[in-house]
Amino acid sequence: MIVKNKGWSYLIIFITLLLVCGLAEADEFQVKKNYKEDNRWEAFDSQPISSRFKLIAFQDRKIPIFQKSDILNISFYTAQAGKAKISAREISKGRQKYRMEVKQINWEKGENTFKHWSVDSFLVPNNIKPNNLGLLIEFESNYYLPAFLKLRDDFKPSYEYKVYFYTPQSIKAFDYLVNDESGNKIVESQKKVPFAPKSFSVKLKLDSCKTGLYQFFYTINWASGDDSYKNEFYFYHHKEP
């Protein structure tokens, strides 16, 4: 629900988001600035990212450097037509956090592009840097599509993905494993995440991997000594020939 005053100065937005773990989490945040375009919502959120561990971005590591007057596009590939939620956010910790949500939710099978994301409306005026911008495309609960941020048509993906998570507490060990549809191990690694709350990323190098559905498993061993947590999600990797 969105409540808006006549002067556009204050908004209170209540949004129900799906946590990557498959649990529903209600995020309530107060927005002090808002920009409404025909194809998207942009706003500042002053609340913490989450009270729980969650996936916040899944994108190609190549992010274009944008400047005033540039128009951004977000491209992605889906193996079937359906509903997909596209969002962007600032990754690093700060007093305020940028949020963007695309209004369109129905997408066709194959290559899709969200177009006409002007940097002049919010990104450039608020000094939001490209390397602090995370993109997330959720096709279904626990099923994600890698996002490609493009400035020009000649963009060449790296197919090395950066996957960003947010953790409210320090992690002694974050073990993760990626398998393809046949169960073959593609990536296996471990990461430590001290000094939480914070956002962190892991890299998935899939430039030599075939198109298909992949499964991301992870285990969290908390620094506090709390019981370890295990979960998984799926993503669709499509490499252009």
C-alpha cells in the first residue's frame, strides 16, 4: 500500500517481499524522496535492509560506468513466459538506501529487456555509483535470473556473476556449492563474513558452462555459535552462442 501526500514530500510504503529462504518477510520503510516514472518506482529507504539473511542481487560482474543523460537497460533471459519481479538497490551500508522496482511483471519467453531507465531522475543527482548498484530478478520464489545492466547495444557479458547477500550477524564460514542440472559440481568455495551487519558477494564463473538450470546450495556457520543454517535456490544461466 502506498500513501502519498499532496506535496510528494513524504511517503510511507508497505511492501511484502519474499525472502530467498522461501519465507515471507514484511519490510516497512519510510521514504523521504520518491520519483514515479511510467515504468518504475524509485525511492530512498532509511530502514535496515533486512532482519534476516537474504539474497539482494544477482548480476553479471560487468557494470557500465554511467553519467548524466545516460539511459540504462536491464536485460535477462527466461526459458518460459511468466511473471518476474525486477528490482535494484544500493548494496553498501548507509544512512539511506536507493531502491527501484520495475512496474512490468509479465515477460515473454527468451530475451527480455527493461528499457528507458534514466540516470538523471535519481541515480546521478543522488551520487549513486555503478559499483554500488545491485540488481535482482526473481522469476519465482527461490528461482532467479541473472541481470545484465547495459548502456549500449554492443555490451558483451562476462558470464561471471556476482551474487550479493545481506547478513544481520557475523558469519564464521559461508560454504557454497553450485551444481548443474545433471548434478555436476561447477563451483565450490567458502567465505568468512566478519563485522556484520553487512552485504557481501561471491563470484560464479560460468563463462564456459552450458545453458540450463543451476542450483546454489549454501551453509552458514554463525560466528555467535548458533545452529548452522542450510538452504538453496535455483537460477537459469543462458549463454549466447
